[in-house]
Amino acid sequence: MNLPIVLQDVSVRYRLPKERVHSFKEFIIKSFKGHMEYEEFWALKNITFQVPPGEMLGIVGRNGAGKSTLLKLIARVMKPTRGTVRVPGKVAPMIELGGGFDHELSGRENVYLLGSILGISRREMDKKFDAISEFTELEDFMETPLRAYSSGMITRLGFAVVIAVDPEIMILDEVLAVGDTAFQEKCHAHIAKFRQAGGTILFVSHSLDQILKFCDRALWLERGEIRSWGDTPGVVRQYENFLGSVAD
Amino acid sequence: MLKENITELIQFKDLLHNLVIRDLTVRYKRSMLGFFWSMLNPLLNTIVFTIIFSTIFRFGVKSFIIYFLSGYQLWNFFAQSTVASSHCLLNNGPLFKRIYIPKAIFVISTVISNLFNLSLALIPLFILLPILGKGFHLSLLFLPVPLLFAVMFTVGISFLLSATAIFFHDIIDMYQIFLMPWMYLTPIVYPLDIVPKKFLFVLKLNPMFYIVECFRWPIFMGELPHLETCCLALLVATVSLLIGYLVFTKYADTFVYYI
Ligand SMILES: Nc1ncnc2c1ncn2[C@@H]1O[C@H](COP(=O)(O)OP(=O)(O)OP(=O)(O)O)[C@@H](O)[C@H]1O
Ligand SMILES: [Mg+2]
């Protein structure tokens, strides 16, 4: 796999009825009156960039800047309102992790469930299960329902399943912040191994230290627009200056 | 387009399997009662309806039970599948908002697990059949055909409802209110011959009428349903499936924008 990820002039528009009515009755009434008011919100505006294979791109920006939305485009979860997104290769998304789980089911059942969501068949999962449960260090909890897990434990489980997919592209949306230090170390080691094997990573984090430590390049989003894109230290410095000026 | 969607569903067959298992475990595993309930509940209903209606309509009690159960269980399959489907996309929003999943899979898994419930719910009916003197006829072998019609019709309506509910949440409640009169406009608790001739056309505008008739006839009458009824059942099932599918696929890519 040696084609880059390409986003060409991509825009995303959320369209909300004013005050988010979500009601058929209102819709009919308003349609008759002839004014259905929508609030248009461009979460991303004319985004163009590329990620060469094997590179790790860090994405920074304030809350609501559009980082998760950008990752959703790359994970095929969303299609852009305008523009094109080309993602060659198998993607393993970790967007606001924990969403793929069912809290009534046991750890084991959830591993199979999330696995099947990510395209791992039962048979494959039978082979991978022991490695996954070992990676999480949660062997004793595999038969416990997930509602009895702590949030850090859930993150571990999710991370372990996602890396078992053997993806070519990994998407990490603020996942490394949750685990304890020992588990973080383990994840970092895995990421290093993944990159040596030529994997591509998109990494969103509010920890600028982590961005500086891992990423080849960085991208700064502000209100849906690219403010800066290039070598990591430069982008991070600009972003820090900006944060400083906002705080004043 | 259709071909792509089907290959995609095959690709995700393990997920489909898991979703069905999840539905069923939530329903049955947590209590053995859940398992018996799915058989007991219709039986209790049958007793109540039998007491009320078999006297009003001068139906023999034995006949009434078979007549009622064969229609009611199929209706329940339809009603429960469509109601569950109407919120299945909203419930699974947190999931497909993070990971790509073909959305149709949620609707299809809902219908499949309800199909499983139906097969459990039919057990009491088939046990009662010889006891109440109806016996087994070869015509029962025809049942998969009306069952297929029922599934097609149900999937179509489920597609339509689940997609609409993303944009208008109140459709879910409106639909449930609407189901009640709809059931009474389908001959389930009353025999067709008590309906005055001039109102018969109202029933005939109801698509579920043909599907229920098609399903009940082989059980209750012990013979194949009329060809005309079958054709009309096939027609309404196909139209429902087609419209549901087209609407669903047209909007499927935008669901995630509204979750
Ligand atoms: N489903 C939705 N409907 C309407 N607006 C949305 C939806 N999802 C996101 N938005 C809006 O789009 C903008 C970008 O959201 P996004 O989740 O991409 O931000 P983010 O950069 O990931 O923020 P954070 O750092 O807090 O995670 C936000 O203003 C948010 O309100
Ligand atoms: Mg985010």
C-alpha cells in the first residue's frame, strides 16, 4: 500500500433545523407556513491535505474545531458534503472509544462484537482472542459484563481489539490519554512497531507533548479551517502562541 | 447498487449474526422467563380474546383460538419488528457514528431476531392444532411463502420507519398509536363474514389483510389460499420492500449527520 490519503477541497455541513425540532408535526406545520429554517453549520471548510503512507500526522485544535469530524471522513463514517476523500487501505478507527461496546454483554462477547464490526470473522477472532485478552491484562474480567468495568479498562479492551484488526491506517482520537502509565507505555511501544511496519497514523490529541514526541507532521484546525500544516514543532509553536493569545 | 449492498451485507455477516445474538440474549438470557413469556403472553391474550370475542361472534371456541392465534402471531411479528426497527438506528447511532457499518444491517438484524421470536410463538399454535381438532394438513407446507411475503412487507416498512425516525423522532410514537387501529382493521379478532359488505373495501385497502389471510388460510382452512389473495399479498410485499429500500439507501449516507 503506497498511495497517500488524499483530501481534496473537503467541506462538511451540518444542517440543523432551528432549535433542533426533530418533529414531524413541526415539520408539516412549518412546511405549510413555508418557512423551514435551517441553521447551517460548516464544521469543515475547504480542507486539502495529504498523508503519505507510513507517516504519523498529528491533528491539533480547540474543542469543536472539527478534528473528530475530519477523522470520521477518513474512517468512512461520513461522506463529505463537498469534495473528495481518498483512503487507500484498511482503516481501524478509534474515534471517542467505547462507542462500539454493549455494556450488558461480557468482555469476551464485546470483543467478538467489536471485532465483527471491524470485519474480523468469528473464526479469526477465535485465534486472536488470547492475544487480545493478554494485551489488555484483563483476563480475569473477560466474563464480567462491561458495566462493571472502569473507563480505563474499557479503553484497554477497545485498543486491544482495534490493533488486532491488522490495519494499514490507524485513527487515534484522544485514546492514549485514558489508560494508566503502564498501559500507555504499552500502546506507545505498539505504535512504534506499527510504524516500523509501514503503517499510517492519524492522531488527535490535546497533549502537545505527545504530538511533538510522535508525529512527523502536524495540522492545526481552527473553526473548520486549516490554520497551519507542516513540520510538527513549527505548527505546535504557532498553536501554542494562539492559545496564549486567546487566554489573555 | 443493489449488488454492492448485498456483497457488503455478506461481508458483514458475522456482525449480523452477533447483532441477532445480542438481541436474543438481551431478551432471553437474562431470564428464562423471557423464553416462556414469548409463548405465554400470546396464550394469555388468546384466553382473554377468546372469552370476549368467541361469544360475541358465535364462533366455536376451538375454531376461534386457531383463527385468532394464526393471525395474531403474524401480526405481532410485523408490529414488534417495525416498532423495534423504528428506533434501531437511533439506538445504534453511537456505534455507526464512530465506525463504518452498513446501516441496513441494524434493520435486518431486528427483523431476523423477531422472526426467531415468531417461530417460538408459533409453537403453541402447532401444539394446539391437533388438540383443537384442526389437525395437520399438507397445506401447512405452503406457509414459508406467506411468511416470505410477511418478511418482505415488514422489512420494507422497517426501512421506511427507521430512516424517517432519524429526522423526525416523533414518528416512533405516532406509529405506535397508529398500529392499534391498524390491527383492528385487519381481521384478526373477528371473522371476515361479520363485516358488512359495504365496509369490506376498507379492509381490502389494508395491505396486511392479504398477508394475514394468506398465512391463516393454510392453517385454519387446511387448504391453499386463493390465488388472487396470494398475488395481492406478493404485490403489497414487493411494493413495500421496494419503496423502503429506495428511501433507505437514498438517505443512508446522511443519517450520521443527524445523530
Ligand atoms: N452530529 C452533529 N450535528 C451538528 N453539529 C455537529 C455534529 N457533530 C459535530 N458537530 C459540530 O461540528 C463541530 C466540530 O465537531 P468535532 O467533534 O469535529 O470537534 P473536535 O475538534 O473533535 O472537538 P473536541 O476537541 O472537543 O473533540 C462542533 O462545533 C460541533 O458542534
Ligand atoms: Mg473530538
